[in-house]
Amino acid sequence: MKTKKELIEFIYGSDIAPSIEKRIDQLQEQWSELINVPKIPRGKLPLTSDDVVMISYGDSIRKEGMSPLQALKEFADLWLKDMLSGIHILPFSPYTSDDGFSVVDYRQINPDLGSWDDIEDLGEKFNLMFDLVLNHCSASSDWFKGFMAGDKKYKNYFHSVDPSTDLSSVFRPRALPLLSEFETHKGTEYIWTTFSPDQVDLDFSNPDVLLEFLDIFLLYAAKGAQIIRLDAIGFLWKEIGTSCMHHPKTHAVVQLYRAVLNEVAPHVILLTETNVPHKENISYFGDGRDEAHMVYQFTLPPLTLDAFARESAVHLTDWASSLPDVNSDHTYFNFMSSHDGIGVLPARGYLSDDELDNLISVVKSRGGKVSYKATPDGEIPYELNINYRDAVNHPDLPVDLKAMQFLSSQAVMLCMAGVPGIYVHSILGSGNWTKGVEESGINRRINREKLDSLTLVRELEEEDSLRNLIYRGYKDLLKIRRSHKAFDPSSPQSVLKLDPEVFALIRTAYDGSESILCLQNTSRRRLHMTLDGRNCPVALPAECSSLTDGGSVIEASEGRWGIILEPYEVCWAAF
């Protein structure tokens, strides 16, 4: 593990490293008095099976007479307090585009959402997760306005590039130009804009930028963030002639922020967001102790969707079998759905071109959209924009089977090693918001509906409605997960290869006190299976305890279990 001094020297060179280190030490001293550090064991993640995070915009739930953040707190306190430990509030600062990810002022709360007091009130009963959108900021920010006006402070905050420069090797996540034209005090300049002309990339080769964000980073810790998500971190460091993805200095910046956390806020968890192929994604673990505490499982959503679309969990099982083990130092952030779409890139290498084409066809047939990215060979699919429930559900199924099918897909995430991140519209059983797409022309809006609290409650209370069935089913699964040590984020998992239609694994508590067999049927068929020494690496006792309610039948004898799974059934059994 490199020291702060070594990391700073690697990033900025030995000549200016001492002055940068001194400024970092000053920031740490300033913020250490304001950050409340709970008493926790050092050297291990402060996470257990109780940890479940809901992902939500600050205004996903609204109620007249309240700020959206107050409405979110009221709803969460009444309907979600027994299901969740934490809430990820998506970007909550003033912004100009991209539904929050084009930040104007990182230190302020968007007044349309509420106030810092509302954030802190929400944190009374829930752990909080914040976004640090550090690759880019809004073109309307004071920083960029200062840059365009010639303010010396912001002179080197952004990348101004000669438009004749060969940038063909730069990885592109969008089918948009990399450089955007702006009129500055110098005249016309071409500024690096990875995601859109309104999102201007920041230049971390200027140490003032790194220190600016370190100050914001520690502000968030002081305001109660217990997980900080580094948005689009893979794009951070630019070096012309390279892909500008996962640059060694990007990793060094993450390691430096982790080193600061270790000293000032060791209870805060660092989560990196890199929607890329799996091997690149897990590189942000570093050596397991020096970089991210958690990384997203971006391969999980498309492979799970493929499993339910084709009623075959083979690819999902093969991928899960290949996952590196996690431990008390680092783990995965598992999710099926989020404010963004379902990434296509993480599925490449696991699904064939024909299987990807089939997945795209399924999404389109169920009301979804496809977003594209630019490559030297032309545009290719980058993201599938659809509500995950509608993506998974076959439209011809009756309501009860739709609920079972969707919950089975979510159980895949809930049973795996790591911390579950559940999107608000998944736990509440929402569907496609086509009106949002039609009104805005933005594909991602299909999964970003704003819900009226009173209407939502009426729909949740409607017995046996799809929303009601999904919410109740989720509540049951989370109650099981949160009460068993075998589901601790870093507890070992053994993936089983059983019938092709079944995703199966065994989780075992670190102290050996219990194991849990988890079976998810991805098909509409009734399945008969046998578990024994040929397909199960764990010794099976003569008795087990069924944790889930359903139609499964387990006939247990020493070393051999016979199991019947109903269509889309989730069967979790402890032994």
C-alpha cells in the first residue's frame, strides 16, 4: 500500500508534492473536527447482512406541502424502515442537465429538493450514500464561467484542446463529439466534454482541482455520508494518445482519497462507478485494501435479464462462478436496476452477438429504448433503457406470475456476496414511464418516474395488485436476508451448476454457524432436481429449514436432497 506522499509524487511529481501534501494535511485537520467517526473495528468493512441500500432521486416521491426530501423521509420511515439500512440519494445539488449529473454547486442542496437539514433528518434512521460527480461539472457553474472569463483561479480547471489533435484513441461512451465549442475571453476554445456539451470535464492534472474535490469529499463525510460513490471515475485522467480510461493516475487519485478516508473518516466506504467490462471494473479494488471498498456488479443486470428472457441461467452461472472472492476488506455492490439503463458493454464476452441482439429485441418488444455509443467502426448499442420489471416480465403472464418472475430476478442479487442496491422503482414495483420519455426525448427517463406519495400508498395497499405483490415479496426476502449471517457481504459463496434454468448458490457464515442454499428458477417450468456430492461441494445434512414460503418440496436425506421448484420460484433453505 503506497503512502500519501508516494501517491502525490506519482500523480504530480516530486517537485510540487510536498506543497500538495501540506495542503491535504491542512484539509484533513480542518475536517477531522467536524466528522463524527463512530467506534468501529479498524481494518474491516463496517457491513453485515443487515445492510441494504435503496437508490433514489431526492424527488422520486413527492407530497404536497413538503419538500421532496421530506416526502422521501416520511415515506421511507413508514414503508421502508424494516427493509433497508441505507438510502443512496442521487445527485442533490443545483444542476442544469442530465437529471442531476451536471452539477452547478457541489456544496449546496438544490432548493427544489429541500435543504441540508432535510438530508441530515433522513440520516437519522438511514445510512446515507452520496454521489461525488468529479469527472465533470455544469457549463453554467461558477467554475466554468470563471474559466471563460479569464479568472486566474479557474484558468487550469478544464481541458482546452486544439481541434486538430488526434483523439481517435479516446474511449467514447456517447455518440456525441468529444470537444465542444465555447466562446471564452481568448476567443473560440474547444473544451473536453465526455458526456455532453453541458458537462465540461475537469482537469485533475491541476492539483487545485484535486484539492477542491477533496474538500467536497470531506464535506459529504461531515454531512453524514457513509458511502461515497465516485461517479464515472474511469474517465478522470486525460492523456492524449491513450484511451483516457482507467489511467494509472486515475487509480492513484482513488487510492489517495482512500488514504485520506483511512485517516479522517475510516467508517466511510468508497464505491467506484465504472460501467465497463468486468475485469476492468474490479481493477478498482486495487490490492484489495488500498483503493475502492466496493465496486458495482455491472455484469449482473444484463446477464440476469438474459437468463429470464431465454429461461436459461447458464451464462449467469458461468460468470458468477468466475467472480473473485471478497473478504472483510472489500466487497461488491450488487444491483439490478438504477437511474441509468442496463449496460450492454459489461455483457460482452459473456453473451454472443446473437444473444445480445436477442436481448435488445426483447427490450424493444417490451417498450424499451436503446442508446448508442460512438466507436471507430460506427455506433454500437451501449445501454438498454427500460424499467427492469417490464424488461423481465413476459407481457402475457398473469399478475401473480409476473410478481414471482420479477422477485426471482431480484433474489439473484439479494443472495449473492456483496451489498444489495435496490432501485426505488424496483422495490415499489413500478413499470415503464413512457410519458417521461415522450415529454423529454430522453431515453433514461423511462425509469425515472416521480411518484405522488398518496397515490403510491393507495396502490401499495391494493391487495394482490402487481405493486402490492412485489413490495410484499421484497419485504419477505429482505427480512430473511437481514436476519442471517450467511448473507453478510463478505461471507463465502459457492455457485452450483444444476439445471440450466436454475441460478443456484450456497452462502456460508464465516463462523460456520449456518449455510443457506439459494435457488432461483428463471423459467415457467416446474423443475425436479437432485443435489448430492456430484453437483454440490458442501456436505448436505439430513435436515434443513425452508426460509421462503412457496411450493418447493425438499426431501432431505444425508448427502442427498430431492427438490421440486415451481415456475419462477425462489427457494432459500438453511442448514
